[in-house]
Amino acid sequence: MLPSWVLEQKAAANRQLIAVMRQRLAAGEEVARMYQEPGLAWLERQAQAAEQLLAERRAAGPAGLLAVAFSMFLVILAQSAATSRAYAVKYNERFTENTDLVGLGLANLTAGLSGTFVVNGSPTKTEMVDEARAAPRSPS
């Protein structure tokens, strides 16, 4: 999900590019094929989609943002707890759900304050790291 400011910039950049290319086409200048009418129509649809999404977000207000944030919270919580529990069982380690969730909460608080992506216990990425660690390595 792109932030609203990115959607605004995307729509504005597309509109500006469309205007410049249409001026060049009207003046009889040659432009790359992607900037001829079919390509400009596609850029127009992209700008309209971004503007429509912005309008929907503004209409939803803070309630829409809170609904998305809460749903992300639930998915991250469930996924991370399940992943943590599965790997604790796999390696016969002690599992303390509260400790894991406090760590996850602090990591997400830090991510939120620094403007980065949310942190979660992704099962697929955890498995990839686990397999890479277990894979035999040849001497270089």
C-alpha cells in the first residue's frame, strides 16, 4: 500500500508527462512509442486510479487508517506467534510468547518512529534463513 504522498506525486507526475507529450504530439514532434496515444491513455488511467484511491482515503479519514492498521496488527501478531512457536518446538527451545510479542512490539514501535516497514515473524523468510544456516558450505 503506497503512502498518500506517493500517490499524489505519482498522479501529478503522470499528469505533467501526459501534458508535455500531448503538446509534442500536437506540434508534430516525434516521441517514443510508449508516449504515443495508447501509452498516454494508460498513464491517464494510472493517474485516475491514484486520484480515486486518494479520494477514497480522504473520505474514510482516520477510521480507514485505523482499520488497516488494526488488521495488520492482527495478522502480524498471529503469524509471528505461530512462527516463533513452531521454531521453538523444532529446536527444543523454551518458548515465551510474551517475551516474543514485547520484542515484536518494540521493533514495530522503532520501525514506526523511523518511517520504515513493519516487522513480523514471516514464516517464509524465517524458513529461508533457517535453511541457509543449515546448508553445508564448501571452502573457498
